[in-house]
Amino acid sequence: MSVGGVDLHVRADGPVDGPTLLMLHGFGASTAWFDQVVARLPEFRIIRVDLLGHGGSERPTSGYDPESQGRLYSRLLSELDLTDVTVVGHSMGSLFGVATAEHSTRITRLVLIGEGPDTSTGTLPAGEWIIHIPWIGPILQHHGPAFVTSRVVRRAFAPGFDMTTAFANPGQGLDDARSLNHPAFTQSMKQRQAWTRQRGLDARLANLGLPALVIFGREDRFYNVDAALARYRAVQTITTTALEHVGHTPIIEAPDRVADLLREFLDRGDTAGNE
């Protein structure tokens, strides 16, 4: 689809009259990362988008900040004429989901999976700074040793998780990590930090006042789960849950549980709680 002059790869699954979910994947991923959850939610109308700079979407040189992306996906909802939408974001897709809700009245609930309220509750892979170096960074990202990129992708899962069960295409994780352009890589990381430093996701959700569900895996290797959950639990409208023996990517590591949690959240209405 062309949305405001930007080409986006959009996928729709499920009955047109089903409850609508907008799924936004994480950094260096694609719509394929939601495949297992989507297969377990056949009654929902699910819209998935390859984020700007990822997968089959356009790769411009700018526009990767949360504000710009929030306006972009808000416009997508308008173009599709969708209402009463629940946004499901994984990792960095959670930021863009919150930003979209700040620009659209079509969103009524939010689900954040594996994303802390700001970068103070998280850690980046060692050596990540190298990718930001002009000329050197793009070469390493697209042509560096596959085992290095695969190791970073592997960090998105709990230790011991069987990666052969993650994707239908065994090379999906590596392909997705290498697909985004260099501006998407560097700008997304830097502008994400600035945006959440201005106001964390916990404060933004409190300001929105919409029912929200936050899901973490206990073995997340990108975030201090206890610190992140403590921040979210302080907001009355947020329900939190932590899944044992699961890492940063519950949508692949525990798709049955995630599907159940989504159904429970939508059925429960506005009542918040914690597990």
C-alpha cells in the first residue's frame, strides 16, 4: 500500500468482521515473526505491517523516529477505515504502537511485548556501537560474518530455545536482520532513546488512559524484567504478566500462551491486574 506517499508491505489475515488487531514487529524483524501467534487467532482480523526500512516496506533515508512512524501507521488505520483496534507491538514495535495511539482515536487497547518503558531498563549487545560508524557500519551489517548477526538474533530468545522451531524459513532471522537499511538501523536506535527519555512508555500509557497489557519473558536478555515491570505496575490502566522460561520473543517462544493472553485481555475489558 502507498500510505501518505510511503510504500508499506501490509498483510491481512482472518475474517473481515473479526476483532481487529494491528501487529507491529520489532527492530530487525518482519511480519513473519508473528506467524505462529496469527495461526492461533483465526477469529481475529489481523493487520501486519513491515515497519519502515524493514522487510517489503520502503527504505527511505529518514522518518524512523517514533513520532513519524506513529503518524504513518495512524494514517494506515484511516486508509483501511479500521476502528476499535488493539495494537500488538513486539519490542521496538511497542514504541511505534504507543506513538500510533497518540495520533489516532481508532485505537482502544494496547499490548506491549518485550519492551521496557525506556532504555534505562535495558542493555544493548556488546559492540553495537560499531554499526553506527559511517561506511563501516553498513558493510558489517550487510556483509559481515553470518555467525555474528545470527548470534545477535539468538539473543532475542531464551538460552536453550530451539531455533529450528522459530520460523518456517530457517534463515528468516538472519535475512530480516540484514534487510533493513543503515538509516533505519542507526536512526531507530538513537531516536528511540531520545523519545523515551522525553517521556517513558509508562508515562505515555498513563496519559493515554487506554487499557494496556504488558508481556515479558522472565529470561529476556535485553531488559531487566523486574525493573521494567515495576514501572508499568505503577500505572492503573496497565496489566502485566511475566512468562517463565521465555526470553525476549514470547510471540515465537510461547505463542499458545500469548494467544490466550490476548483473548483474555480483550474479553476482560478495562479491568487491570498483574501476574
